Amino acid sequence: GAVVSQHPSWVICKSGTSVKIECRSLDFQATTMFWYRQFPKQSLMLMATSNEGSKATYEQGVEKDKFLINHASLTLSTLTVTSAHPEDSSFYICSAILPEGHFEAFFGQGTRLTVV
Amino acid sequence: KQEVTQIPAALSVPEGENLVLNCSFTDSAIYNLQWFRQDPGKGLTSLLLIQSSQREQTSGRLNASLDKSSGRSTLYIAASQPGDSATYLCAVNTDKLIFGTGTRLQVFP
């Protein structure tokens, strides 16, 4: 199947700093990627849809200025958590849908963010 | 707004049992539905993908059915094993993938 690579797999940062998470589609071009957040023992919550060459579409309640998304190429989307606070600690995971065939979704390995 | 619910929220069974996990969604205008497995602290593993025009898909001991008109999907796990212990998530694709609430499964020897 298609491969989506996410980096880093885990990161610890101090409060007030910014953290960038990368999501790459390794063997296909993805005009659209998705960013999710998962709290412990909960399901995945869609944060935003990343669109190549245009602005991201954020879900209701997600702060655009807090979670900056850039989709500069057909294989790379980045999520930057700005001015991180301990409450931003969570598991972040990206996804890309194969643009042809069955439109199957593939996921990165996820990033565990801990803000201290 | 699409809402996806899974029942039960948690399930603990002895190995060897046949299991049924349920997923329901409120908007039937979907492209497809996927079932995933997630181990603790890990990412997602895709198990089965059912297109909106299909009724079921099978992979090994797993069988997933889809009744789009009623907004339901069921994942059957045959002859469960301890290695099946994980959280199972269904997700519906309507231009974006919306996840269900998840079922935490524990299969004990």
C-alpha cells in the first residue's frame, strides 16, 4: 500500500516554543492531507484539511493561529504548533487519501508531543 | 454534520470467541468506510475498506459489512486471539475522514 511518513515520532518541548511536524506521502502525490489530534483513550479528532497551494481548512473550534498548516508541495504538509502550552500535549497524526482507485486513506505513524 | 458512533465502547472476551463490533453514522452520503486497528501509543493500521457500492469485504478472520442506507457497518472477528487486543476504529469518508468513537477490545487467553 501507499506510504505516509510522519516526523518526528515524538518530541518534548518547553512551554512557549514552537514545534513543527512533517507529513510526507512517499510514493504518491497528495493534493489534500488531513491532520488529526488524539487525546488519551479517545478517538481521532479532525483538526484541519491541508490543501496544496492554498489555505488549510480548519474544523470548528481549532485555532488557526495556534496550529499553522503549510502544504507547499504535493508530497509534504507541515503542522506547526505555535507557542506551545502543556494542554497542547497530545498525539498528532496525519493522513493522505490516495487520489485514484478506491480513495483509501493512509496514515503517518503519529507524533507524540509533550510540552513541559 | 457527520457523527460516527461505535458500540460497544469496550469489550473483554476469552480467546476463541467470535466478535461483533458496530459502527453507525448519521449521513449516508459517503464514498467509503474504513476499519482501522490502533495499538496503544501507536498509529493506525488499515484493516478493511468498503466502497459505498459494496456490501462487505473480507480479509482473513475479519469481515466487514456495510448498510449505507441505514448508516451501519459491522466488523466481525472470527476466532479471536490475544493478539487481536487493540482499539478498533471505523471511519467514514465524505471528502474527509471522520472517525468513530472506537471500541477497545481485550482478548484474554
